[in-house]
Amino acid sequence: MNIPHDPPHDVAVDVRTQYLAEQSDPLHGRYVFAYTVTITNHGATPARLVARHWIITDAEDNTQEVRGLGVIGQHPHLEPGESFTYTSGTVLDTPTGFMHGSYQMVSDDGAEFDAPIPPFHLAAPHSLH
């Protein structure tokens, strides 16, 4: 009989977005968005987030890449079943766009792996039909 087991490295990323009208200035092409990210370790091994890689694309297909260490000045260490949530933001020149990327992780067993950040939309109210 096979007993199912968790893979050693399985980190899920969930993102929720919010348009920040009070910080935006549509007349001057400034659209500000907040995004709240929840990173959950579904794997069998604890892991630490060491770096991030974002690809941000606006409605005119202008792309910006952002790389950096940690998130919001932290390098969260996630035990199996544990989550970490943080909020950050970005500014676009257009009322819509999307983001995706990955977190570079190192597990306690020394393995390095990427946790993909699935694409998500950024949209000011009334900007989508």
C-alpha cells in the first residue's frame, strides 16, 4: 500500500490586489496598486525566502523587472504548513497591467528552488470592459 507524502519543496503563492485611488493621479498617468501576498509552505521541509524576482507589465506592454533580497526587508522562514503574509505596492503608467515572478527559496536540507508567483492582474476601477 502506497502512503501519500508531501513533496519536500512545495511553496504556494496567493496574491490579492487593491487600486489606491488616493495615491493615484490618472491625469498624469500614475496608477498605484497595493498587493498582498501570502506564501504558504505546503512541502515537507522548512524553507527560507532569500530573494524575489518580479516582472511587471503595463497595458502598453512596457515591462519592468525587479530583483532583490527578501521581501519588505525580511527573509521569512516557513515551517511545513506555515504561511507568511505581507503587503507591498507598484506604480503603473496605465490603468491596467499584470505582474508575475518567483521567490528564490532555500530549504533546510540545502536545496535551492523557485516558488512561482502566478500572473495576476492590476486594474483601476472601470478600466476593464
